[in-house]
Amino acid sequence: MDFWGVIFDLCQGFSVTLKLFALTLVFAIPLGFILAFLSMVKFKPISFLTKVFIWIIRGTPLLLQCLLVTFIPSMVFGIPNKDFQSMLGIRTMADLQFTFVLFAFVINYACYFAVIIEGGIKNVSIGQHEAGKVLGMTKGQIFRHVILMQVVRKITAPMSNEIITLVKDTALARALSVIEIIAIAFEKVNKYAVLSPLLYTSLFYLAFSGILTILFHYIEKKLSYYSV
Amino acid sequence: MNMLEVQNLTKSFGSHQVLKGVSFSLKQGEVLVIIGSSGSGKTTLLRCLNFLEQADGGSICVGDEEIFNAAGKMNLSDHAMRDRRLHFGLVFQSFNLFPQHTVLKNVTLAPTLYQTTQLKKAKAGRNAIKEAKAGIEAQGRQLLDMVGLSEKVDEYPCRLSGGQQQRVAIARALALNPDILCFDEPTSALDPELTGEVLRVIRSLKDQGRTMVVVTHEMEFARGVADHVIYMADGVIEEEGTPDEVFGNPKSEKTKAFLAAGYNR
Ligand SMILES: Nc1ncnc2c1ncn2[C@@H]1O[C@H](COP(=O)(O)OP(=O)(O)OP(=O)(O)O)[C@@H](O)[C@H]1O
Ligand SMILES: [Mg+2]
């Protein structure tokens, strides 16, 4: 077995894992905020529908959602995936599969984030809003300058749990034949008939979630310069 | 001319009428003290003045401007609403300082945001905004100095005692220079030994000529600081007059009973 060759290939696989991880966060966090706001809107039909949507997404497996997403273009819009691919200007079928997976991940994680964010926002005392109002701040200013950082602090711990789960959930992408690190590891296992590539793979995951854990500890510490 | 004129204010929560027609007026530089038992509607009255609640009936005038009239349509823009609300300041029982900001930032945040929006609207340059910010900061330090906290400008609220926090809250409310400053039981959340420092600040504001409405259970302080006293019971003004009239020679049986109980607490 060519050790460095295997490590190199695993690195390439892990870069796909990281790409899925990072892009999911980039889209799911803002979307999580939007869903959290929508589920708190005073207009009942909107908040109700948002809550039902979140309930459905959180109540069904991510794997199932990944598989279902691939049928959306053809079943809902009547567009075969081939045409859908050229419509979006996506070059290869593999990229299309990645896009599907990313879409499912973003929706799924946004719903988990939304629940955490909503909890965080509701947890800030009404007195904070009122103090801002009485001082003549607009709703937007109150949110940006008074509420947001208190919410961020309240949600850091539960969000970091979800984000570390996300690292491991990326392995599900394999179900839609996205070639991420585990897919490559299995290819090597089959090729060389040794188990070590799986061991190396787990080291990749461990190192990465270790880095994230340290990072979140640091952020939490940074944010705890005051007590509520 | 009256600085504040409140006419026939009513407010219900569901079927429970909390304010049943409250009217009073206040001249510039006067201090109105409102006393009354729990649930009589004192907080609700202050909240209506500060637009934290919208009254169901009645009107509120500040100077010659009618800032609220339940009969008229109140479809004000966010901006107009804000300008009206800024006639009043409110100091809460529970301080409600912003925990993530320093003491100084607590005081300067709102005026900075306000002025910056105004200046940006007037297409002022960056330098004008910078200057305004510097002015607000200087004023913030001055206010904090006045309430005796010049040492604490860079602390976070959680590191201050309750009395110090409440003094920051007073400075914060003053930073927007409201016409009328309202206090809702500013010392009720404090340990007894800390109430003095807050009451002294309020008294010094009276000496500076601030117009104030103070809800309090501190009867001795009330008697000393008030120009006018209102005793509220069950959503109405049961009795009002000068401190000597209300405290020294109450006419209503309810007032007598309340004062007798209050002094013994
Ligand atoms: N948002 C609300 N919804 C329903 N009822 C309310 C609300 N706010 C106040 N009330 C009721 O209105 C009544 C008057 O309350 P308010 O807080 O004005 O009294 P208070 O005179 O300030 O009493 P305290 O001395 O205890 O502070 C109480 O019976 C209270 O339960
Ligand atoms: Mg009250």
C-alpha cells in the first residue's frame, strides 16, 4: 500500500467533507435566523406553517431528506435532473449530486438552528426590549445592538453541539454518491484489503472536531466577560 | 403653562380595567410623586406615558403638543413615534441595563444611534458624525460623574452593586434629555442600605429643575421631594395634593389606611 498516496487521496476526500460542512454552515445559520423570526411572527398562519415545516424536517431522517431532494426537480417541477443540471449551469452529475446534498443539509440544519435561535431570542428578558424602546431605539437597532449579542452568547453552547454533529453527518453524503472521505476510505479498503484507511479517516474526523471544540471553548470564554 | 397634561387616561387588560380615567397635570420643574398599594395601576400609568402600553382612552399633552390621543388615529411612523416617546424617560425598578455593554456605552448607545441616524439623513459628513459621537461621549462621562460613577465608566453592569446599576440607569435615561423623567419604584429592588444613594441622585435632579414623575413606596423620601402627591387606589386618583395635605392631613379613609400601613412596614 502506498501510504502517502492513500493519505493524499483521503485529504482530497476530506476537502469535500469540509466543503459540505462549511457551505452548510454559511447558508444554514442565516436561514436559521430567518426561520426563527418567521416562527415568531405575530401573523399566525405564517408562524404556524413555519413551525409545522420545522417539525417535519426535524422529525424525519436527514438521509431520507437527502434522497427525496433528488426527486424534487422531476416530481415537483417536471424537470428531469439532466435538464435541471444544465439549467443551473452545473457541469457534472457529481456536482449536481453535491448540490442536492448541500440543499438537504442546509434545510435540515437551518431547522435545528432555528429552534435554538428562537429559544435564545425568547430567553432575553422583555426588559431589555423595553429599555431600548424607552430610549427611542428602533426595533432593528434594539435587535442589533441589544439583543443579538445576548442571543449569540446564549446559543453558543447548543449551536456548537449541532455543529460538531454536522461534522459527522457529512458522511451521509455518500448515500448520494458524493465522493467524500469515507467513500474514498472504503475504496482503499477494497483495493488494498487493509483496514488502516478507516483508522486514518477517523483520525481526520477526530482532529477536526477537536479543533472545533477548542474553538468553541475559546468563543464561549470570549463571550462570558459579563454575567447576566 | 403645564409641562404635562394627562386627561382621562383609561387602560384595560382584557376585561380588567386597570386605569379608570386618570387626569393630572405637572408644571416645568415640578416633581409628582405617585403612591398607592400594589395593583392600583401605577406602573401601568407610567408605561402608558412611555408608550410601552397604549392607553384605550384619554390624551397626553407635553407642552402644547398633543403626543397621544386615543380618539385620533395613531398610525405614526416608527420615526415619529420615537420622537414623541423621547419626551419621556423611564427608569425601571429592575434597572434593565444592557449587560454586554460597558457602563459608558450603556449611557451613550441610544443617543449615538439617534444622532447618527439624524445626521445620516441630513447627509452629514463623516467628520460631523465623529464630532457628534465625541460630544455624546463627553456628555455621558459628565452624567456618570454627576451620579457619582466616574470611576466605573469602563466596568460592566454585572460588576456593580444594585445602587450603582440604578444610578447608571438614571444617567442613561438623562442622556436623551427627556422633558419628563419617570421612575417606577427605583429603589424597590435594592437592599435597604443602597436606597439612599439613588434617592440622593433623584433629589439632586429636582434641585437641577428636572420635571419628574416618581412612583415610590419610600414615604419619607416622597414627602421630602414631592411638589405634588397622588394617591392611587384601584385605577383612580383617590386623593391628591401637596405632600403636607396628603401625608399630614389625608381626607380619604383609603388614604389614611394606606399611610398607616405604609409607615409601619
Ligand atoms: N400586561 C398585563 N396584562 C394583564 N394584566 C396586567 C398587565 N399589566 C398589569 N396588569 C394588571 O394591572 C393591575 C395593575 O398593575 P400595575 O403593575 O400597574 O400596578 P402597580 O400599582 O404598579 O402595582 P405594584 O405596586 O405592585 O407595582 C394589576 O392587577 C396587574 O395584574
Ligand atoms: Mg408597579
